[in-house]
Amino acid sequence: MKSDWQRYHIQGTLEVIAQMLDYYEYTGDADFARNSIVPFADAIVTYYDQHWPRVAPGKIWMSPAQSLETYQRDAVNPTPDIAGLKSVLPGFWLFRRN
């Protein structure tokens, strides 16, 4: 069955990255970071980077979008996605540099 709501529900992936980063911060498990966080987060960040067009240098236009489990046909750049990216990217980039 086709769902207009679930097809744009990707925010949960950012929550998973945040949980993985929390786990790493608690355990210091470098193998987990290298073998689990980096590949998963890299795939999600790549999706955000390549899925939507740019409207200006460095500015993503996220539309159509789903926000807070509702599909709004005119929603653009949903706050949960932006907040999630701002939350996980700094921790993720630490691993990417090493």
C-alpha cells in the first residue's frame, strides 16, 4: 500500500545516529564507532546531501517533506530534520576526520 506519510519519514535515522554517538561517548568503543557509526551515519548524511536540490550554495531545499509524523504537501525544510542534522553532524565529523 502506498503511503504519502511514511515515504518521507527519515527523521528517525538521525535519532539512531544520536543514540549511537551517545553509546560511543559512554563506552569509548572505537571499533563500534569505526564499524557501525561511520558507515551508517555516512549513508544517512549522503542521502540528505544528494536527495534534495540546492537553492543556494550550501542550502538544501527539503521538499516534499514529512514533519512530526504528518505529511504536509507544502512543508519545506522541516525543523526536526534541521535540528537532527545540527545535533549529529559535529559528532559524526570527528570520526570522519580520523
